[in-house]
Amino acid sequence: MIKRLFCCLLLSLLISPPLLAIPDIPKLNADELDIIFFNVPHGEASLLTNHKGEHILVNTASKRSQKTLYQQLSKLHVDKIDKIVVTNQSEEYTGNLLYFLEHYQVEKLIIPSNMNVEFLEAVEVETWKLNEEFSLWEDVNIRPLDETKDGDISFLMRYGKESILFLNDKETTIEQKLIEQTVDVDILKVAAFGSGHSPSQNFLEHIDPYISIIFPSQTHKINESLIERLNATWIDVYFLKQSGTVFVRLSKNDYEILTENSSVSLLPS
């Protein structure tokens, strides 16, 4: 299958007033969905959107990213989040959870099994169960592949023939388990802001992704040998701090990419 990769140079982020540049996204067809990897000052947050205008947020980034995240969601005309998926309990992933619950009419949470949300009453809560598939929308499924002792969830999202691996364990000890459950991943979300040892060369050759996504962190140091390994394997590396927010439009057989900045596949400065 030939993948189409379109990188568009959009407006500079240095505009006045200081709002982040968001491209004009064409209307979704019934067989398409968007996944948006947000460039925020610190932490991890991604948004799934379907043609019905429904939205699912995967993690909520750090609280210090709240303003930037609000601005980007506002430009996308998102004022309601149907579900929030949490893969990690640390502040870089859950810092804005209460903010979204209070302001975005969230109906359901999917969380790690050891995460305490007893204070929630109006929201339906479901916990991850390993190897049990969750149906987000029709033909859009996520399956947890591993959960660390700290509750970090790695999962695979599938839509038709397209797949995205959200890797959340930075150590290579997880990889043999994942090799037994995954093959031919299209997009890899790298664990721990690119600071760890996974993915190894062997694992990369097994899953064979086309692109990888690395979220910004103000506290984690990039593992340059990991980045060199990704580049040497001919995998496009999107550092969101450099590329800007990345928009991926998925159909069941293909995807397209738009990014705020054409500078990708570079070692971080």
C-alpha cells in the first residue's frame, strides 16, 4: 500500500495575538476520522474526531498547557468532549482532567485500573482490561496491550487497515510481549517524550511504522540514540515542539498528514 504523506507549511506560530496556527481542515467524509496530536508546552494530549462532530480526548496534558490546549480546541470549534481516555496517571497526562470534566460535558472516562476517581459522580467510568477491546465508534477500536505496575497503558488503535500504537512504557522489557500482539503499525506514539530506550531496533523492524510522534516535555531529556535509531530506520520523526500540532486524517485504507511546520525528522536542538 502506498502511503500519501502531505506536509504543509502553515502560518508561523509567532503571530499576534499569540494564538496557535490551526490549518483549515476539510470536512470529514463519513468514512474518515481525524486524530490530532497537540503541540503543547508540556505533556501529552491527542484528539479523535469523526464526521458526526464527536470528540474523544486521549490524555489531557499538564496543567501548564491548559491555555494552549484551550486555544487549539477553540480554533477547532470543540466545546464538548464525549470521552476521555487516560493512559498514565502522572500530571503530564492528567493535569487538565478536572478542567475538561467541568467545562466540556464529558460523558465517559476510560482509565487505568489503579487510578482513583471516587470523587466523580456524573461521569461514567470504565477501567482498562488487558486484551479486552474497546469500541470507541463504529469500526474504531482500541485494545490495551500492556499495563505497568504504575498503571501506564500501551494500546493499539485500529481503523480499518490503519493502526496507531500508543507506546507508554519506555523500557525495552515490554517489547517481546508487544511483538506477540502487534505487526505493521502505521503510526507510533513514542513513550515518555522520547526519553527512554524503547523502541529498540528489533521492535522497530517488527512493527515497521511510517512515522513517529514525540510530545514535548519540559522535564524529560530526549534520548538522542533513540532518535538516531528512528531516523536510521527511515521513520519520519515528528517532534511536536518543532513540527507543531500534527493532524492525521484516516480513512480505512490510507492517511494524510498536515503539520504546522515542514521541519521534521531532525534531531532536537
